[in-house]
Amino acid sequence: MIMSINQVGILGSGVMGAQIAAVFANANIPTLLFGYEAHVKDNLNNIINFKPKALTHPAQQSWITAASFENDLSRLSDCDLVIEAIIEDVDAKQDLFAKILPYLSTDAILATNTSSLSVNQIGEYLGDFQSQFCGIHFFNPPRYMSLVELISTEKTKPDLLDRLEGFFTSELGKNILYAKDKPGFIANRIGVFSIAACIHHADRLGLDFDTVDALTGTKLKRPKSATFRTADLVGLDILKHVFEQFDQVLSDDPWHAYFKTPQWLEYLFEQRALGEKTKAGIYKKEDGEIRVYQPESQNYNKANYEIEASVKSILKTNVSRWIAALRANQHPQSQFLYSVIKDTCLYSAYHLQTIAQSTRDIDWALHWGFGWEVGIFELWQANGVQASLALFLQDDANVSTPNWINGVTDFYTDKGAYSPSEDDYTPYSKHVVYDRQLHRPALMGESKHGQGVTIFENDSVKFFHENDGIAIFSLKTKLHTLNLEVIDSLKQAIEIAEQDFRAMILWQDSAPFCAGANLYEIVAGAKLGMIDHQNLFTSFKKKAWQLFKPNLPNIDNLKPINEVIELLQRVLMSLKYSKIPTIAAVEGLALGGGCELLMHCNRRVSHTESYIGLVEMGVGLLPAGGGCKEMARRAAKHKDLFTTLAQYFEQIGLAKVSESAKLAVDMGYLDDNDVIISQRLELLHVAKQQAKLMINEHYRPEDVNQAFKVGGASAKANILAQLTNMRIGEFISQHDELI
């Protein structure tokens, strides 16, 4: 069931409360932001200044209304959902609930956004309203973090979380996990333990903070911010609070010692070196140089890490070889990684049944809440469940392990994810909201959802359909960039779609939509002198290029640059004037050629977090696929043509990128009639609905010869003056001015 929420109340106008209010405002949901009279209006007005930005468009702030605890509690009666987001103190939360309870609608839902306290304890004095009370845990920053944990109490109505799941998934674009009411819930319990394990083993093996970050970032398939940079971003005061909380409430945890606050963290806290927000923490920038804290000297030194070659080599292999290889390598860096992985595997297994329903919950929590590319149970299974367990037990025979682990050979199968409480594999939720997610992602080892019927496929693209008369064109290149094979394939796909299908959608199964042209092919063509044509020496030059650059992609089929540009322009015009509707399903980056690709489609369905722009000027080039022409056409639709042309010219000249889909409308990259949605996993579903709508409306392409208004000599003069000002103001270089 997908519930309807017409108004939301947020209790607490601090940073987190204001950001949660912005999440609802971004979805056009009226929101009351409650705070104390002296501060709430200022806190509301400050939302527009948050970094990273909390609002998808400045106008979204109008969906939020300031309300005071002193005078406006009666307005809560109109709220369908009320979320508390005040200080992490049980007494303070209970006192607030006692004040607001008389004003709540009888069918309203009340929730706490606590991240570390017991939801049952917070709500114990709510009386009959306990049945309509739960935990709703957003991750920070809530606009960008997709994970929301829902936590029921012992008295929460059975269907309440189900209704919230539907709403939060589709309306707000969140990924939902049901967590048990245990310290840290799911994501923080495992994610914070992983940080604690890093601290413990780094200290044991004598590794510096910057070395640990080099080891636990992208090379370990985790975020670039890794361990200690993440701690700085979150705030060392918050990390210290979480450690103290876990130390207090997890006294029976076999790994309890890991949660003791380290002395260096105590010292930095005393010095108010709390990380990013105080401009100093574990890292500090001095004289334009990043320095890292050294606990021994209590000074900041220049970062001087170096990953040992053998460790780097292991991390370049498939993850299925990591555990045994890291264990066998005696270098401290390798032993550090092995120990952290071992401890996190064993900790997750030991607490699985207590905090979650299945292995899937923990792995998705790490994906969505901490940005891991590979969950801990995914990694364990890839290395062999029992083989890895045997290695772990050889190193620590006294380690605590749950009984269920001894009989499990896989955490994931085609049947689903392993659940200790069920002693079986559980499928994904059958909630009706997921019917809109046509290609729902799966974890490593699970069967994938929806493969479609392949029309043709090569190294760069897959062209397929799903037996509904709509063809789907999807890129396989890195960052979904446009290379020659993509352009040739798109030409072929349009021809097939016009003959055999009723519509065509450009869609990727993950972000980005398209990061632009493959610059490697452009650079190679330029260096080989292949601007306009090939000559007798071109073949020799290609072979020499590949001989001296064996690790770079093959360029045997490389064509002259101008020939590729002409082909791209013709293909994009074919897309624009196709006999059948063409729809772009956009999320993430759509830059340069990717922006031109979506602009030439007849309609666009965009995820709200779409970052769109013609950025070629950033690398000293002009948009080559008709982007400038499309911007001129869009400008012609505006009453004030000159002003709009000047705006678009500046956007292209400064390589500006929209910071959301709604801002892309202002910038002319999206049209007013394009569709913007919150849930990225619904893009293909909504794009298909748009295609069917256009088919039912008997879509016909516009006239290719249709004229449009241009600015003429006056507009040219204005733009040249604008260009001169940009150069004098040093916004652009001399080469930019030439281009």
C-alpha cells in the first residue's frame, strides 16, 4: 500500500531537522518546520545556504513554513506525519512528545529520527499512540543519502511500516530497510564497527591515518573519503559520541573493546579540532597543502603515504581472491586489510540475527548508508563462505561465531538472501511499490531482475526490449561515454526501432546517464593528425601508437575527427526527427555529448539528482553534437530572446552544470513538460508510461524545416561584448575567448 501524505511536521529546526524538511519540500509536500520562536525563522531562511545544498531549487523553500513550539503546536493537527529531530536525549524527546501529543490527529504517524537511542524507550509514555509511533532514521545529508531505516516498536501497528515504505520509496526516492530496535540499528552498527576495526588494527600495526585512508578508499571499493576523511566529514564530535554510546550500551559485545574512544580522538575533541566544520580534525589544510595529524607528536605533517606494491597488486585482482591473498602477505598493510575484513565479517555474522532480517539488509545498508560497492557478505561469499571461515578460525580459534554459520555455503542464491531466523533464503519484498522498479538491483550472487530480450549487443551498448513494443538503448562504456561504436550502434538502433517498435528509450541501469564523448579517441585522432582524413601514414601511426601505448584502448577502427562529428550530428538529428517517440531516462551526470543526447530526444524523464550541462569549453572545445543549435532553438521560445541567449551563451562559455534536474529546467537543458521524479529506480517505468502516452496521442515528429527566431546582428554584438567582459574579468582564458 502507498499512503498519501498531505502535510508533514518536523520537530526541531537544527541542521538535521531543516535538512529533513527540505527532503519533503523537494517533493512538493507542504512541511511545517517547528523550532523555538527565537530561532526557527532564521533556521528556515538558512536552509538555502546549506552545503551541500539541501534544496533542489531555491523555490522549493516555499513548501516549508516556520512554526514555533511556543505558539503553533495546534497546527500539528493538520499533519499526517510528524518526525522528531531534536537532540539525542531520551528525556528531551519524551518531554517534547508529552507537549505535542494533545495536538496530533488521531490517525497521524509520529516518528523519531534518532540514530542511537532505543525507539521503544523514547515512545514508552505515548499510551495508545504507541501503535502509531516508529523510528524513521535518515542518513546525513538526507537529500543525497538514499537509505532510510524504519524501526517499529513492540506496539507499532503491523501495517504502519508497510505504508511508510511505499511512500518513502516512490515519493521521496528512498531505499528502505526494516531495522530492529538495537543500538546503531543496521548501517551504523556495522559501518561504525568497521571504522572501529580500522582504528584498532591501524594502532596495532603502526599505520598512519593517511595510509589507512589510501588502503580503505576506492581501492577497497569504498568511497574516496575512506575511513578518517569520512570521520572528518561526519564530525569527530559525532564519532566520539557514537563510540561512547556503543561503549556504554554494548558491554556484552565480544568486540566491546573496539569501541573505547582512542586517546587521540579525546585530544582532538578537547582542542575543538572536530573535522571539516572546524577546518581541522584528522586532516588540516595549511598553506594550500593537506596535512595529517600525528598522535605521537600531536602535530600535523605533510601526507606521505605509499601503498606497498604487493598490496596494491592484490587489490587490483578480483575481490574473490582478496581474503586468502591478503592473509598470506605478511606486509603490515596487507595484514591490516585482512584483519579489518575478517573482523567485519565475523562481527556482521555474529549480530545478523539480532539487528536484521537477512544478509541482504546488512549489505544494502553498507551500499546505501556508507557507499560501499561490495557488501561484507558479498565479499565473504565471493571468497568462499566456509573456506574464509576456516582461515578466520585458524587465526582466532576463540572468536565468537553464531551456530547458523557452520551450515551455510552461500549467503545469496537464486532463491534470495540467507535469513538465520528463517534458516532459509528470503526473496525481495513483494510490496506493490516495487512493481514500478523494472530492473531492481541485486546483490552479488542473487539473480538479477529483468534482463529483457536482446536485439543486438556489442562491447559498448546493449539494445533490447521487454515484449511491449518499446526498444531500450543502454550504454556499457565506462561512465557511459560516447565512442565511435556507440554512435554507430545508435544509428543502427534508430533504424531498427523505426521499423520494428513503437518507441525507443535511452536508459542506463545505473548512473551516470552519459558523461560525454570519449576524449581518448579525440586526443588520439588529433595526435595522429586525423582531423579531416586518413593518409598513407595513418595506419603506420596507429600501429606505432599502440606499440608504445599497449595499455590504452585499441584504435584500429578510429576515424577522422570531423567524420565522427558529422556522423554524431546526423545520428542525433535522426533521434530528434525519428518517426517514433524517443525518450531519454536521465540520472546523474549528463555532460557534453550526454547533454546533447538527451536534448535531441523528444521527451525526457529525469531523476531529481541529474547534473546536466554542455561542458566542452572546460577542455577547450566546442559542443560538437548540435548542443549550441538546440540551445538557440530553446531560447527562441522565450519572450526575451536576447536575455535568454546571453544566459545560455554564458552557461556554455563557463561550462556550467545544473545542480539538479529542476535547475536544469531553468538552464534550458530540460523543458517544462519534461518529467522529474524522485526514485531513480522508477525511471524506466515512467519513461515507458511517457512513451505509451505519446503513442496514444498519435505522436508525429515536428517539421525538420520548421524555422525559429534568431537574435541576428544585435544579439551577436551583445554576446561579443559579453565575451569581452568575461575575458577582462578573467572568467575565461584567451583560448576560451578564441573558441
